[in-house]
Amino acid sequence: MDKKDYHKQLKKIVRRIYIFCSSIILIIILMLLFFFGYFKKENSLIEDNSFEIFTISNYISALDDSKDNLEIKYGFELFKSTPKYLGPQNGNIEIAYAGNNL
């Protein structure tokens, strides 16, 4: 191997080592920036506390007495009172489904 080829090979190796080390340093810098919250995106929906608290009870009480809304009200009451109908507090132990209030 002559001196010219040796220098050419050495330059290739040095260039590859330089690119590899630069890539590692860049990855480390990006990871540090990410972990310390530099890329943190502010979510205005989460921080906005001006919204009104909405519960299903408020929605149900606002319904009128149409046929569909009466079915919705009945289903909500049935869902809400299931432990009363199936649990140990229903008054008739023979129709109690479980001993707990599930």
C-alpha cells in the first residue's frame, strides 16, 4: 500500500468517525432537550378552566317529555338504580342477583 492510498483511507476513516460522533452528540442534545421539556407543546384545552361542569343528571333534567326523551329518562333511572332493583336492598331476597350492590 503506498502512501497516497494510506492517506486516502485514513481520511475516509476520520470522516466516518467525525460523522458518527457528530450524530451521537446531536442525538444526545435532542434527547436532553426533549426530556427537559423544550419541545413541550402547550395544550390550551387542558389549561382552560373556564368551562362549565357538565354532568349527565343536568342533561337528563333538561329533557322535555317527548316519547324518546321519556325512554332516555327511564333508561337513566334504571341504570342509576340498578343496585336498588338487583341488590340486597330491594326488599325481596329471592330476586336479589348478588349480595353486593353491583
